Amino acid sequence: MITLDYTFSLIDESELDEVIRKVEEINERVKRKPYPFMELPYIRFQLKEMEEMVRNLKKKRLEDVILLGIGGSALGAKAICEALLSYSRDKKPRLWILDNIDPFTINWVLEKIEKKKSLLVVVSKSGETTETLAQFMIFKDALREVSDLKEKVVIITDPQNGTLKRIAEKEGYLCLFVPRDVGGRFSVLTPVAMFPSLLMGVKIEEIFDGAKKMAEHIRTFSRRENMSFVIAAILYLMDKKGKSLHVIMPYCDRLIGFSEWFRQLEAESLGKGGKGPTPIHSRGVTDQHSQLQLYIDGPKNKFLIFMYSFSEGPSVPDSFSYLDELSYLSGKTLEDLFLAELTATKLSLLEASVPSIDIRIDEISAFSMGALFYLFEMVIAFFGELLGVNPFDQPAVEKGKVYTKALLGAKGYENVKSQIEILQSGKRAIVSL
Ligand code: PA5
């Protein structure tokens, strides 16, 4: 189903085995005290509640679902829906994932949606994220004429604390929760991404099954037979050897959302205390004509992770039979072309001593997506332990959130203002046209 090929990783075998041994030790510890996200494929948190809510909401004949959330509160749903739904013909309701506050986009969506047949899904673990709260306030106001609005707002947040929780209680909105000890970017297997996916028709039980299958693989297999150990060890070794730009490059449009999800997971989990790789997401074949020159011939600080999953498509017809120079193309499928392009890219990188690994997914399905999410969550957690950083917090991001509130004049942030003034007091350097 999912195959890792690390033939071109250019890794020294004994070094790899040494790091894998360390990951195994970490894994033994983790078996005794699992990370909170590890129980999610088993407990299937609030599955019954989600199913019932979706059953009731179907009766409302929704035209538009608007997901308001950012970072870990949006990217999981985005990855799933892009992988499994973006090419389906039957697109009702339409899903809008608003993970930004660009006024132009928000205006455009406000104009497009069928307000009386819209559902707001407001997602924030902390319940305090300024962008999400602002979006919610704007959309709630835009939908003020909707008589049954109370039944058309679903809030997904912490079960105990936060402004969003208080709003849900006060106004009587539908509510789902994120388990207390599961943080944003590790929350894909909670209602955060499972509810919008289920609402859009994804078989989320299969996502959980795929994640469970991967969990069992990780628990059971040892050494180089364990995919998570090998990937975590390679990522760590690459970083250690100065190949700290990790380019994740799916040759599969449906996995672009997944690469964005991975980019957040790796960056926010590991970028701490002066450490951590820089993930870059790229797209095959498109970026062969945009980035590959740099990857092959630029600074030798990159490592590539290819992902691919082919699907049937058209063959190239013999449209210009009088042209001998095009005869190599006619009769080939686009899959033949995709594979030739990918192989050529891997070989060119190898020749230039740029390491890469590839991950083949036989079929993009709810099951394989579940397995991939779980695999990479474990990989990043192991990688964090190897680096000696806590993969589950994000202190630097929190600081930005505090400064934003202080700049906007939020109550309780008055003393942060003086800190901001000091930071802004330097000589200004501006050029304008
Ligand atoms: O991984 C994280 O914790 C963050 O990326 C959060 O998901 C993001 O900042 C949004 O936070 P919240 O879900 O609290 O609104």
C-alpha cells in the first residue's frame, strides 16, 4: 500500500543503523508512555456525535460549508478534502476553507455563498486565535438574517477553556471538542478535520483504520523494517549533515494539500532553540521547470522527499504522424510520462550527489491518507526527540499571537505594549516609489 524507497538517500548504512537504534529506544519509551495523539485511531473521539450531527445537518440541504480556522485547525481538513474530493463531480455542499484573513478573499466568499443554506464550522483548539474569532464575527454578522443560525454553526474547540467555548455555551451553538492534550498540528484525527471531512462525505472510519494499521506497523516492526524509524533516522541524519532544506515534492496533485500539512508539522514542531530543518513544498512535474535547477546545482543543502501515486489517464494520440520527432510520445500514457519525468529527476539528483527518498502510495484513499498522517506524526515526534526539542509546543508562535493582541489594544495586554515600543524604537529604514 505505502512503499518507502531510500535507495538514493546516499546514507552511510552503519550511521543509519546507529540512529535507528536510538529511535528504537525512544519507541520503547513511547510504548510505555504514548504521545496523546497515538490513541486517536483507537478511541475515534466523538465519532457517534459527529455522525449524528452530520445526519441532522444533511436535512438542511446545505449549499456551502465555510470552515474558519488556521494552521493545525485547517490544514488537515484541507489535505483530506484535496486528496479525496477535489476532483469529484458531485460537489454539494461546496467547501470553503478560510485559513487566511485576506479581506479580498473574505469578501469574495461572502458574495458567493448561499447564506440561508450555509454552515459555519469554526475551529480553534485554544478558542483564542484572533484571525478565527474575527472571521467568525464577520460571518455571524453576515448570516444574521438566517432564522435557524443556531443550528448552522458548529464550534470545534477545547472542552474546557477559551473564548470560543464560552460563546458556544452562551449562544447555544453545536459543539465538538478537541481532546485536551492533543495540540493543533497533531489534531488531524480529531473532530478538527474529521467532522468537516465526514460532512463532505469522506469515509472517516477508513481514515482511522489506515492510521491504526500504521500504528500497528510502527509498534510491531523493528529496525529497517519499520518505515517510521527509517524515515525519522534519515531526516535526522540529513539535518545533521547540513541538508537542512527538506523539499517535499509530490508527483500527484491530490497530495499538494498533504505536503502543506507536512510543512507545518515539521516546521512548527522542530524549529526551536536554533535547531530544525526548513521544509519546502514543491510540485512535480511543474517545479522541474521552476525549482529543479536550484535543487540540483545550487547549494548542497537540500534533501528531497518524493511522493507519488499514479492514476489512469489519457494516452497521447498520434496527432502529428508526419513528424518523426514526436513519434516517441505517441501511444504513451501520461502515467508513462510522469514516471519517466520522476525517474529522470531522481537520477539527475543522484548524479549531482543530492539525496532523495520516495514514498509510493498505491492508491490515494481515506485509508492511505490515515496511514500517512499517522506515519508522519510519528516520524516528526521521533525526529524531535532525536534533536532534543519538544515537538509539541510552539513558544515563538505564541509570542506573535500576544503581540497581535497588544497591537490591537486587547484588554490585559497593556504591559506587552512597552515591549513592542522598545522593539519598534530602532531607526526606520524605508524606500518607496
Ligand atoms: O499547531 C498548532 O498549535 C498551531 O498551528 C495552531 O493550530 C494554530 O496556531 C491555530 O490555533 P488554534 O487552533 O488554537 O486556533
